[in-house]
Amino acid sequence: EAGVVQSPRYKIIEKKQPVAFWCNPISGHNTLYWYLQNLGQGPELLIRYENEEAVDDSQLPKDRFSAERLKGVDSTLKIQPAELGDSAVYLCASSSGLVTDTQYFGPGTRLTVL
Amino acid sequence: SQQGEEDPQALSIQEGENATMNCSYKTSINNLQWYRQNSGRGLVHLILIRSNEREKHSGRLRVTLDTSKKSSSLLITASRAADTASYFCATDLSGYSTLTFGKGTMLLVSP
């Protein structure tokens, strides 16, 4: 069974440019998460989807970040415009959505903003 | 904000020794989970312990949970060089898998 797929793995952009990250969850997983992980820190939740509905986006900086999961399968996270402080690893995870189910993480996208 | 705090921040041991990492949290939880992250990779789930459980085992891993002290520990027995990684505890407050992670413990196991 394929795991969570993320692309690209690495991205280097200049500040004020837009950037997008893509995630394909494990087949059949209804719940999808985007996390941000700064160096030396644990992941912090940005947004959680149940199918195509964003059920928790309280930590998503909505002035510059947006996300979508139109068909309830794969998802895209966008930053526009990027700032220097956005340099981090962006992790996607998925789960079946059952209570106390574990989350399966993708390898992440390492973003560097110059 | 990060609910859990792991201790120590870094741990260096020799192969064959046991490694113990601790996690403290602030609010009541539904369950607590431990994850491992190898350098440059995503997180891998290790073990989940529910709030009504006190101890759980999985292979060389032993997790304890003390809800009265709001703390958990992860013990890795007979460590191997391949156990070198960062270990994170994550708390689930509601049982609907919204996790809050700590800052992690970096474990280095030397051959």
C-alpha cells in the first residue's frame, strides 16, 4: 500500500513569490492534515479536512495561506506571498477518521524562502 | 501552541543501553501517542496509549501514562544505532485525532 505522497520534496523561492504544495493521502483515508514544522520543533497543525470540508483551520494564517481538497482526496496548500519566516517543513498526514486512529505522515516539503 | 514538553531535549547513549524519554502535558487528554522522526523524513507512529490505560508495550517499547501527573514516559530497551531519531509525544484532547505535538527528544545511539 502506498503511503502519503507529497510533492515537491524541496522548494526554494524568493520572498513575495507564491508557492504550492501537493499531498495525496493513503487511499480511503477521509481525514487529511497539513502541519508546519519549524527546525527543532514538533509539527503544528495548520488545517484538518474531513473529506472535502475543512473542520479545523483555526491555526491557518488566512491572510497568506490557503488550502483546498476539492474532491475529498488530494489536497493543495498554497502560500501567497511567501515570507522569510515561512521557511519550514510542511507535512501532510492522513487517517481513516475513526476515533483514536493513528496518523500517517508523508515525507514533507522543505521550503526555503530567500 | 505546544501542549507537550519532552524531557530531555537530547539524549546520547551506547548501543544496548535503555533510553527513557518523558513527556508532560497541560490539559486532560483522550489519548497520548509517540512518534519517531528520522532526519529529513516524516513522522512514524510508534504507540498509542488511552487515558484509561497505565502501561503499554510494543516490541522493545514501553509506554507509561500517569494522568494524575499529566505525564508519560517512553522506554526503548536494548537500543540500536537505528533507533537514532527524534521522538515526539502528541496528545489528542478529544479523541478525534487532532494532535498537539511537543518539541521532541533527539536520541543518539552510538555503536
